Amino acid sequence: MPITVQFAAGPKLWPEYQAPLAAAFAEAGLDIAMTPEADPATVDYVVFAPGGTITDFAPYTRCKAVLNLWAGVERVVGLAGLTQPLCRMVDPALTEGMVEYVVGNVLRHHLGLDQHIRHQDGVWRNNLVPPIARERPVTILGLGELGAACGQALARLNFPVTGWSRTPKEVPGLRCLAGPAGLEAALDGAQVVVLLLPLTAETENLLNAGRIARMARGGFVINPGRGPLIDDAALLAALDTGRLAHATLDVFRTEPLPPAHPFWGHPGVTVTPHIAADTRAPSASRVIAENIRRGEAGEPFLYRVDRARGY
Amino acid sequence: MPITVQFAAGPKLWPEYQAPLAAAFAEAGLDIAMTPEADPATVDYVVFAPGGTITDFAPYTRCKAVLNLWAGVERVVGLAGLTQPLCRMVDPALTEGMVEYVVGNVLRHHLGLDQHIRHQDGVWRNNLVPPIARERPVTILGLGELGAACGQALARLNFPVTGWSRTPKEVPGLRCLAGPAGLEAALDGAQVVVLLLPLTAETENLLNAGRIARMARGGFVINPGRGPLIDDAALLAALDTGRLAHATLDVFRTEPLPPAHPFWGHPGVTVTPHIAADTRAPSASRVIAENIRRGEAGEPFLYRVDRARGY
């Protein structure tokens, strides 16, 4: 008898997840029948996401676990009839994806690749040889798991990396600064600034005109953190005057970024559509498969939500 | 009395090297007067490049060394009156610059950055989340100093890297293959192929139609090695049919690449103007300064050319 899994994360995610989940189940040696629709009384596990297709979990009488596809479960924990074990997603690919996005875009700006990508016009522009990484100071604002991992990956490529955090931290390979005075020092002369801070009342508009003015002239800003960390008007003004050369932005105050927003048309801005740290179907599918394997083996689930705390 | 240095590498290089050399001399604590023109009898050191402004070194009677800016000295050793010690350039930045170019372009293709760089048109294209690096096999053809360094940098970013060389080599962190059968296996399913082979009769047109067909459909080719390693017609055909997604090429059979060459206008090709492994003025200037410091201290010069061998 195959294990019955209902994919109740919604029809938009089904095409993205169907094949990776099937592959992960096969890899884990699980015999699974998975469908978007099922008789609730026959379902062994539910794969879910906020906004998914189940509104009442009470009829899922033999369901051993509800496996959420995202890390956040604040829109799931309160759903009607949900008494089954609930597991959130901790995708090991998230940090790796962020490191790849940050290193890729730092190198892209460092190497001046855009001029070649955009101007395939027969002109041999070899007049501007880029410096090497060890001559290009990079500053990471935020030294949580993502900021520390990005900083260390850049340091391994020889970039001199300064990391800043609100409270003092030590990250091997980085010059680490902290607090308000440390922030000014961290920005002084930085040629690339990467924002990976959490969004709080203190960090909103943290990168403002005065702080941009501390960076090296012609510098680059990369924001894969949170949109409101940057004072958008100050950023555009700095790009207009050439104070900054370019900004690559992955997060915005409103997403999707409205088509009329000045970031879209600005030659000094590259908009990427919140792709830096997305859940990846193959790695997330392996986490789902591992939890089903655990459920079948009677082992404790990974990332099980504590309902008293709500996460 | 300052040390007199004549910058005789030609007027084109003077603007690029004047400031970096001055900075390197200051860093080394050297008191130096440097000019493009000087009375030969007063010159202590000559900074030179093939095609430079001195045709007869005989009048440079007190010159302690001729310091070449490039690695190759085949157009220098035979110059009239050149009996002074001659040193070639070994720029430590060359390998680093190559690693940065290769890693930057692998990540650029891996992340699909071009679609965002080229299409800032208000459309939020977040449908295509890239895989993570550990799901993107990369193959490096050539495991010399450059190929090994690039492969290891990519492996540190989690790419599964296969390296191939004519004769067997071992590079930690890479799956290493060798010989003709190894070449086929190295290309099987590769999503990115980087060419860093020397150009020989055996390697000319090495990446031909049959070998491209072994790569993963929709793969990428990056060539910072030598232009003739690729069969250009086969490459264009593979791009036209979508067999390959993109090629980023830094080297060509004719350089500068002629404006009418089909590579320029092809949407699947990015031409970069031989920038992957250029000598960098700041690091090369430090090598020059170090050799002058050695000359003044009576220590042996670095990279001194053995005239009997010619290099």
C-alpha cells in the first residue's frame, strides 16, 4: 500500500513541486501516491503552504503530519481543525542561494560585466581592466547567518570584507564593527555595500544620504535584505549624480515592484524579483521526504512547530 | 639623491602606470624620480614593454636593470645594446583576476542575471528560481595553475566541479579526469564548461560539435583560455538551435574581434575584450618597486631573464 500524500499547497506550486517531490520520495525509498485532491480520510501526510487548498483539517483523521513548504507558519497554525503535528520548512538551500546571489552580483559589479552584456556592438572596450578583488573593499551590513556566510565567501575570494552588526560579533576572516560609530567606519570608503539586516524601527532607512556619502565615489549597493532598509529617494539621487555607480535590488517596499516605479527605468538600477533567498523545490522536497521517512519510522519530525510559541 | 627611473614602456601605458608606480615606490620607501624621457646617462632603472621608446640600450651606462611590464620578453631580449639585467613580470594578480572572471561569469549564468540586466521593463519575472550551485555541474578543461585555481574556487561555492587534463592530475576538491576517454566523461551532462587549456595542435578545435553534444542541453560555455580551442561554427550552430544557452568568450582567433564577426551580434554570445587575465597596474607596480628595492639593497632581482634560455 503506497503512502497517500495530498499536495494541498495550491495549484500554482504543483507544477514546480510535483517532479522534485517525486524524485525526493524515490531517493528516500518511499512508495508514495501524491495528488492535489484526495479523500481526507485516506491521507497520510499533507504538504501545505499558506493560502493552500484545505480550510478544515478535522476530516484528516489518519494524517500523521502537515508539512509546510515555507519557514513562516503564522498563517497556518490557526487553521480550523489543525491538531496534527505541523512542521515548518528549514531549507538548507536558502543560505547557499543567498551566498550565490551576493557573490555573483558583487563579482558582476567588480568585473564591470554589465558594459559587456549590454553593449555587444563590435567595440572592443579593453581600456578598463578591473582591479583585483583584494583592492575592492566590500562592507556587509548585518552579520546574522546570511551576512556572515556571504562575508566569508567574499573574503575567500580575497575581497577585504568589513561586517557590521548592531551588537558586537566576531566572524573569522572579516573585520567586524558594531554600533552607531562602527556603522560610519564600516561605510567609509566601501566600494560595495551589501544589506542583510533585519527590518526593525532602527534599521528602516538605515542607508540614507549621509551614509551613502561615506562610501567610495562610484560605489555599488546590493540589497537582498529588506526593501525599507534603504531611503529610496536618497539612493536615486546618489545614482543620478554618479555618487553611486549602480544598485542591484532584490527587495522593495511594495512587491512585485509596480511597473511605474522609477527603479525599473533607471539605468543605474537592476531590479531582481525577490530571488536571492527563495525556497528551492529540490532541497525543500528532500526535507519533506525526510520528514515522511521519519513519520513512517516512528522517529521525531524535523522542525516541528511548538504551538505554545507559535513557531 | 632620488633614484632615476625612466618609464620607457610607451605613452599608452604611462597614464595607466604613473600613479600605481608612484604609490608602489612610496609604499616600498623608495625615493624615486620617474619620467618618460631622461638623459640615458642618468638613468638607474628602465621600466619597459615590447614596443617601448628605447631602441638602443648602450647609452644607459649606469642602468642597474631593465624591468619589463609583461611576462613575455621574446621581443625585448634581442634589442640593441641590452646587456643590463633584464627582468620579466610575474604578476601575482593574474591568477586571482582569472579566478574572479571565471567565478563571476559562472555565477552570472548560474543565477540567470542577464535576463534581469537586459530587461528592466517593469515585468516581475520571479517564475524562474535558479537551482543552487550544488545542482549545477561545472567542468574545467585544463588543470594548470589557472584551471586548478578556478576549479577550487567554484568547488568552495558548492559547484560539483570536474576537471580534465591531458595527463592525469589530482586537484583537491575536484573530480579529476584525464586523456581522451576522460574528456568525453568530463563533458557528459556538464551544465557549464570553462576552457583553460594551452593551445596546441591537439587542443585546437577541441570543443567541437560532437563534444558540445555531450553537455547538458541549455548549457553554458566560458572561454578565457585561447580562441582556437573552440570550433566557432559548431558553437554558433549549437547556440542557434538552443543546444547551448550562452557562450561568454574572452579570447578569439583574431583580436580585437572584428566588428563584423557573428559573435558580436549573436544574442547567445557575450564578447569580453581579453580582460580575464590582464596584468594589473597596482600589483605589477609592486613587483617593479620590489625589484628596485632589491637592486638598491644589492639583493638578487626577481624573475631575472636567463639570456641563454631566452626567458
